[in-house]
Amino acid sequence: MTIPRSAIRVVNLGRIPYGRALQVQQHYIRQHLDSLTCPPDQRPNTLLLCEHRPVYTIGIRQAPYPTEEEERLKGLGADFFRTRRGGLITFHGPGQLVCYPILNLGCFKKSVLWYVCELERTVINLCSRFGIKASTSPDTGVWVGDNKICAIGIHCGRYITSHGLALNCNTDLTWFEHVVPCGIVEGFSSRQHGQPPPHTAALALRISAEQHAGQPLCQIQ
């Protein structure tokens, strides 16, 4: 199958609150919905890159997280958000590269499984650029040995993607000790001595994504 090429814009949001990032995602989703009848090369496919201040987020499986648990985590000094992405609870914070691809899969391949696998392959390629041997497992995400270095949780409606991935670069992992992240009892990794800071990883991620897309990505600051 030949996958049509479609330009992908890269927008670096810097360090922003999680709630603001949700608003930005919705802005690009609305642009997609308004352009469904446009040719693929006119769709607003966008890759949002950012960091967040400390925040815990949960996905559509919210039953294990009652209000009391939410208040406990807020008491640690973190924000807390309930979202529509897949997956369980996780943490975002400084030292972590967060990527939100807002894409119309109709421009590439209408397969959520294919899309998630492409995200994993792109991150594995990124890690290899810094001498880190990463791999997949039966669970979604990217791993270094038995430790998870990148969590993936997406939402896809009408083949328009949102949410995305979080790559631990030099993240303070003590935040993960207060929850069972992604349903993993133990084994999150932050490559503080081998992984670059998020802004460097962001540049390398762009290069890795270009290789998978087979074309340059347009950078927008």
C-alpha cells in the first residue's frame, strides 16, 4: 500500500500547563474537522511538542480514581486531569518530552494499530540516536530492558488523533512512586545519564519522524 505524503507542522509549545495543552489540541482538532473535505495536502497535520509542570492524568478507565485519590495527588503539589485518552494514570512533569500529534490518519493510513506502532518505532529510533537500546513489549509503549521509558496514550475520533506520548528524559521519577503508572507495579525509567534534555530530544524526534514520514517536517516556533 502506498501511503500518501502530507505535510506535518511542528509546533514547540515550550513548558505549559496541561490544561492549556488540552485547549491547544482542541484548536487543531477543530481545524481538522473544518477541513475534512480538503485535499490531504491541505489538512492541518501538526506535531505539538512541550513539557508540563507536575500533573497526573488519567484516561477513560477512571473507576480506580475517586475524588479522594484526586485530592491526595493534588496535595503533593501536582495538577490532576481526567481525559479521553486510552490508558490508566500517568505523570507528566519537567524533564519529560511530551508529544501530541494532531493528525488525520486519512492522510496516512486509517489504522489506529498502525499509528501506535509507528509512534513506538519513531521513539525507538530516537533512543538509538543517543545509544539507548529500546524496544516494544506486549504492553503499549517503549521500554529499556524491563523499564518503561515512553508511555503512549491516544484518542482517535473520526480518524483524527490527539494526546500522544511522553518520553522520560531527565524526569524526577519520585513522582511515579505515588501511583501505579499505566498499571505497571514497578519499572519506569529516566535515562538521566544517557538521555538528553527534552529540548535536545525534541530535535532528534523531529529527525526521526521525518525519516518515518519520508519527507521534511515544517518547523513553526
